[in-house]
Amino acid sequence: MPELDNYHKTMEVLNKYDFHFKKKYGQNFLIDSQVLEDIVEGAEVTEYDTVIEIGPGVGSLTQYLAEAAGRVICIELDDRLVPILHDTLSDYDNVTIINDDVLDVDFDKLFEEEKITGPVKFVANLPYYITTPIILGILQKDIPFDSITVMVQKEVAERMQAKPGTSEYGALTLAVEFYTEPEILFTVKPESFVPRPKVESAVITLHRKELTEEQKKIQGPLFRTVRAAFNQRRKTLINAIYNAGISDLSKQEMEDAMWNSCITTTWRAEVLTLDDFIRLTEVLKVK
């Protein structure tokens, strides 16, 4: 049975190992049993699933996942937490602990070595400072997953579902829309964590889409266009993309192609929809 779903039990384990939080890791451990249950339920974890948990911390969520999933693979960056995890998860024979940075993990090799088959679901309570690189890394590495269910800063969850023309809309929004169907499940108060963060959090699930062959071909050039546009979001669209050097067209040829496709050259990146970016990528022959 899960044993780390409240403040006192969690602190008992941390004190046993003389563990001190390091700000650079952005560590906020969940201590609310209802939230832990709701994450597992929201992720729709079943006995047929392999769950890959990013940043398990002391294993609070891991224990709940191990009760529901066929298998759980934890990827933890902080090596100080590895002996703690071996302790708190010792009763579970379906958990594998990997001490590594998820951004450096070779998932093809991981799937082969761990003989992962069947449905794969990512679940995580993500550090605020590195949420976007982790989400984008999973989405753009062609990993065969079914869904990603993550606890993130509420503001980040809202960015994933933002609408064009808003300040929250950006490259993360477009990647989430291109690869998945996002669904914010619920919000979480700061008091559900130790230490308490200063802002509210939210749990969001990203249901993976099956890409068409055409989408698979254009995804690389598309996100080079998106990055170029948002990396210089204060510049007009034509200047941002021209300065990025991602097309062999001259600036005049780019302007003509954009006008002919009903894309105004003086627009800024945040007003374009995903379909606009796809059309822009095609007409500018982004390489």
C-alpha cells in the first residue's frame, strides 16, 4: 500500500536520509493522497500499461502508479534520491529505477533493453524550470507513447491550450496541438506539496495523435519555422524568418510567396494558427 501520501511520512523519509532540497532541481514533492489518486485515474493507468515516470522524487506518486500499472520505469536525475527510492519502492517488484537526465535518455535503447511492449504512458510531476524542454523532447523524439499526464505550473498548462493572438500562445502550444489532444484535468493548490510552491499547479493529459505521412514529412521544417518566428517574436514575420536563414528564397521571393498565400508579412508569430504555419512552411520551402 502507498505510504508517502502525507507530510509527516514524507518528512520522516527525508530526515532518515538527511535529504535537503536543492533549488536547482525545482523539487516539490506531492503529499496529498487525493491528488495522487486523481493523477493515476486521470492518466487512465491499467495493468496492461508501462508507465515511464519522470522525476519520481521520493516515490510518492510511484507507489500509486505501481499499484495500478503493469510496470513502472522511473527516471530520476538527482542521485541523492536513488537510495531513497530503492527503500520506499522495495515492496514493488514491477518498478525499475534509472538514474539519468530524461533529456539525455536514448528511448530507442531504453525500449529495447527493457523489452517494453504494449501501451506506454508518461506520468510526471515536472519541475517548473524544465517543463517545456521535457515536453517538447518527448513529443519530437518519435517515442511510441499513448499519453503524457503531467503536473505542471498552471500557467504552463494554460499555455499548452492557448489561443492565437494571446501572450500565452507560442511554440509549446503549437507542438502540443500538432502532436496531441490536450486536456486539463484539474488544478492543485500549493499546500499539496512539500516544499510549497508559490503558484498553483495543474494536471494536464496530452493524448497522442497518429500523424499522417504528410505530417511526418513536414514536422521538421514546420518547427524550424515556428522556432524562427517565436525566437524573434517582436519582429515581423518576414524579418524573423528571413534572419533565421531557413529558406533559400530571397526576401522578395518570400514576401511574394506569403502575399500569394494570404499571409501578411507584417504579422507577428502569435497571430498565426497551426494551419497558417504549415502553409507558411510549404510556400517558403523551408529546409
